[in-house]
Amino acid sequence: MTSTNVATFDPTLPWSLSDQVSLRDEAFGALAYHHGNRKLVFLKSPQLVALVRSLSAAQSARSAIEELIPAEQHARYVDALASLHRSDLLSAR
């Protein structure tokens, strides 16, 4: 885990895509490549890609989720962002 990340993902905090990560749009969503640890992650939903891209402008991950994702899917997307955080793709701001 990098020093910019906290130990666990907290959706009430502000997050952004790590500076070391590039996203490449694909028909299924996007490929996320971390240039530091060389991890390649598939973002398998256009909604998840939009959510990840919106994080840097949102007050918190939760506020970004509430704005873009239907209420019945909130928990699923919190889990998805937590998984991206564990892969060092997200950084706390």
C-alpha cells in the first residue's frame, strides 16, 4: 500500500484516481493500468468508469456514488471502489 492511501477504504472521505494510473476506455468499461506496481485492472462497467472519473471533483466517494448510481446499487459500488483502493488505484485526497 502506498503512503498516500489510508489502511481501509472509507467512502465518507474524498478520493481520486491515483496519479500513477491511466484509464483506457473499452467497450466493456475501461482498463486501468498502474504504472508503479504494473497492475492491470478491468473496470467492467461504464458506470464504474464514470464514478471513478468523478471522484476527484466530489466531496467524498459517497457523494459521487449518490450522484451517479441508483440507490439500490450503492453498496455494490462502495465494494467496487474498496477493491480498487486495495489495488492502489485510488488515493485519498
